[in-house]
Amino acid sequence: METLAAKAGRVLLVDDDEAFLGVLGKALARRGFEVISATSAAAAREQADRQAPGYAVVDLKLGRDSGLDVIRALQQAVPGMVIVVLTGYASIATAVAAVKQGAANYLAKPVGADEVVRALVGQTRPPEDPADYSPLSVERLEWGHIQKVLAEHDGNISATARSLGMYRRTLQRKLAKKPVSE
């Protein structure tokens, strides 16, 4: 993996979750990438115009912005840029839309840095046939969503339960279970 990433160059990470940006950015930097970050669509366009990265990793949901719009803007700013879309809410429809907009690949969160690198350097392919795409299970999506909302409420279980519209005790039982793996 090191040799592939070492020649890869500059990558633009676009995600509204700054903690995720930091973790993925450090992991990609350790693998030889020069990392640039942006937390909004406007910042991503500005960075692309200024830095002309060869690669980008774009979250599908950027607050009020859509990652699909960012794909188009990045392709216009740097033609030929390899773009990988990440999302915590994977679906066949969004995968197809992302690839049609110009994304080279589409990965569902949670995702490891090595998998991102493989997608960036072309060692994995996007699903060509929607039947080949296996979305995350409902249980895995629920676990990921609960973790995201919990982080948004700084670990406050009562506030998280209210936000999710469930009883606190139900949330505690769900959190006591081990994460669903896939």
C-alpha cells in the first residue's frame, strides 16, 4: 500500500465532520499523501482551484450541501481528478448518481484508510450493476446513526435518546450491545 500511495500526491478531503477529517487525514498522510481538508462545498471548490489536487474524498452529505454538487465542481476545477465518495447512508441510488456525476468509486462508512487508498489508486471498482452492490444492513446503519447522533450530543445519552425519539433505557440497551459487523 505504501508504494501505491507514495506516488499518489495531493488529496482533498471534504467532510463536515472535523473529527473524521482529522483521523482520515492523518492516516492518508502516513500513507504518503499530501492532505488538504475542507468542511464545506465552497471551501472544497476554493481548495481545488488553489491547490489542484489529483484526488478527492468527498462525503455525500455536507450539512446543507450535497456531495454530488461538489463532484461536479471539482471535476470542473481539476479535470481528471479521481474522486471517491464516502457516505454513512449508502444506497444503490446514490451510488449510481455519484458514479454518473464522475466519482471513481463509492464507499460506505465506516471505512478504513487502506480501503480509501485502494479506491483512490484504482484497485477497487465501483459497482457497475446495482445488483452487485450490497448496502449495509439496517442494523449496521442504525448503529452508525446512533453513534453519529451520540457524538453530536457529546456522549449525552438522554439528549441523544430525545433526538432519536426513543426511550433512554432502550438507547442504553442498544449501546450495550457490540457494534454490528459486516
